[in-house]
Amino acid sequence: MDRKVSYIVAIISDFAERFGLTTPQAYRYLALYKGIDFLDEFYDVEHTLSFDDVISDVALLCRNNGGALALSPLTFHTQVLGRTSVADST
């Protein structure tokens, strides 16, 4: 169980970095669009893949569940996060 939790935390952190989010923002996004549930349920398979592949899998899953990561970065920041740039993350 500790390995799974550590793995999910690491994926959230990398997801945040890839999409220019803070870790709490990435967590909220992944929780809202079922990415955390996916990582928990399919840990046995996903942990055998590269982090890049897993993040791509989770991003696609979240998009399929209504997430906005398919939008351009500026549109994502304004429509989803309510700010105009990554620097506005207060």
C-alpha cells in the first residue's frame, strides 16, 4: 500500500509539472476527472509503464471524463483555473 501511495503522489507531481499546475491543482483536477481512481484501480499495470506513458494515459482518461487539458494552455488557465497565467497561482 505504501508503494502505491508513493507512486500516485509521484505521478501527481509529474502531472503538475507537465501541465504547469501546482501539485494541489493537479490533485484536484485528477480527483475530479477520475484520474486518481484510475491510478488506484490499475496500479498493477500502470506502474510497469514509464511516467510519461502513465501521465498520457491519465490525461486522456481525464479528457474523456470532461477534463479540459485538450484546450490550449492559456484557455485552460483562464477557463478552468480562473487565472490568466501560471504566474497567477496565488
